[in-house]
Amino acid sequence: MTEGARFTRVTEDFTCAQCGAVVVGDGYTNHCPSCLWSLHVDVHPGDRAADCGALMAPVGVDQRAGEWRIMHECTACGYRKVNRVADADDGEVLRALAAKPLLD
């Protein structure tokens, strides 16, 4: 199944498990806009069906079809997922992440 094939919009506010920022979700929010970290909670976007639940580190930024994306890697199981860059994301943190090479 391709990414995004089963999207469930879930509007949730959360406190970032990495930096403690309070994040107001919009139904598409999948990472902290302050530090860019995420949680491994979904099998398909929004379903909250993943058993892992560990932190997902932002490990790189790339661009595909004119859209900037953040690559996240689970700190427990190594699962990787790309997420769209959001308007609210911290520009300085994004630029610092973009300066690092994206490892395969």
C-alpha cells in the first residue's frame, strides 16, 4: 500500500515528547513544529495503530515534486517515514536539518 492511501484526519493537540512544546494540531499535524520530532504512532497516516510509540528523529529534508519533506526515523525500530513540511515549522531548525546529508 502506498503512503497516504489510507489517511484518517485526526485533530489532536499534544505536548512534544522531545522538547516539551505545546502543539495545537490541525488534523494534518504529524510532528512538532519547534523541534521537528515525531512519534511512531501510525501504520497509515492518522490511524494510531502502530505498536511502537517511540520517538522519531528528523534525519533529513528533501524535495519531491516541488514539495519539501522531512524524513523521520524511529529511534527504537528504525522505521522511516516522510512528512510534509508545515507552514508552522521552525525555519532555522529546518535549515539546520537541510544542511545535513540525507543518509539512505
